[in-house]
Amino acid sequence: MTDIAIQVKELKKSYKPTEVLKGVNLQVRRGEIFALLGSNGAGKTTVIKILSTLLKQDGGTAVVNGFDVASKPGQVRQSISLTGQFAAVDEILTGRENLVMIAKLRHVENPRKVAEELLVRFGLTAAADRRASTYSGGMRRRLDIAMSLIGKPQLIFLDEPTTGLDPEARLETWRLVKELADGGTTVFLTTQYLEEAEQLADRIAILHEGRIIANGTLEDLKKLFPPAKTEYVEKQPTLEEIFLAITGKKEVLAQ
């Protein structure tokens, strides 16, 4: 199954007394953008923490890039990168210094050259020698993702990558995510923005009350939605309507 980047079976996790994950099953193919949808508190970040070896599961198995997260965490870490909800940049350092620092920590050859290439790729050359504390939200996110790509990870986790960004910075982040996938990187992202998943994802899973209750392409999920009532024009359901219907919050759809 060399085309499978992530294989999760019956993943469980509790924060006593709350059972957060009750048996999560999902599969992510190499080179795709996979979106995990869920409300606040659904367990999306817990899933990412387990898959990136930052948290141990209570039950079930998770294999990332061919390595079991519990028995071979070191190999998993070498093949992935993680970008959290908030940009993990050192605000005292310049953009260039942040990139060089991460390149040295990852033991990459010629760290300065790598940093320069990423500055160009992410449109940060003009701001390269400014402290990161002076960067806008969109620039920080660009720098954060650039730092995540050092060492050319096979898979990148993006945990709610556009939280707190303005609309322009959000669109900019979407463009970067699409570029990553076009370049062959597998992208696993969590989001509570339904439009984000609709715009980016090749496949979407909905996490609700500790389990995956729907999984597939946008077209697959549309088939789970009640047939449109045809009067003059058939209205296609949006991902937001599908999400609300699947999770049982149909009263919002009363219109």
C-alpha cells in the first residue's frame, strides 16, 4: 500500500473523564489534500497530535509514511512537518534567521542557500532581514509554512492554518497549500471553515462526537444530502449544508 500516506484504525483517546476519540478510522493517500472537519472541541487537534507523535493514543493504530507512530516515532518525525494554529516563528529573529536556524536544526546542507530559496519561493525576500515581529499575519503564516518545508518532508500537517487571518491572508494561504500538493507533498489539514475544505480538499472527513461520520470527496458527501427540491432551478447543497445535515444540526437548515 505504497500509495497510502496515513492509515488510522480505531484510534481512541480520553482526557479523563471525557472520551475525545471513540474509534477514529481514516486513510490518506499520498499527494492529496485531506481535510478533517469538525466543530470546536471535536478532537481534530488531538488526531493531529497523535499522528505527529506529540501525544500517545489510548487504543487503536496509526501508521504515517509506513511507520507506526507508537513504535517508530523517530522515523515518523523525520518524514513529516507540523504547522500549528499559531505561527511558530521566533519574533526576535529576522525571517532569514528563522529559516537558517531551522535548517541547521534539521542538519540540512548549506542552510543559507536553503533559506534564500524559500524566501524567494514564498515572496519574503524584501522582508528577509526584518524581525518577524514586524510581519503581518499573512507573512508570518508564509514564513511558518516555509520553515515547515525545510528538509522536504513527505507529509505536512496544517492544524487550522488560517485561524485568525484576514480574508486576503487566508486566500494567500490557500494558494500555498495548493502549491504544496501540486509539488507532490501530502497535506493533512484540520479546519472549522467549511469553505476552506470545499476550496482545497481532494477528500474530506467529518469528525463528530469522537468518530468519523462521513468520508469522501465533496461529490461523495453531496450524495448523503437529501435530494434537492426542484421548483425552477435545482439548488446544489453547499458543504456547510451537508455538514450541518450529517451532524444532525438540521434545524439550521429549516429555510
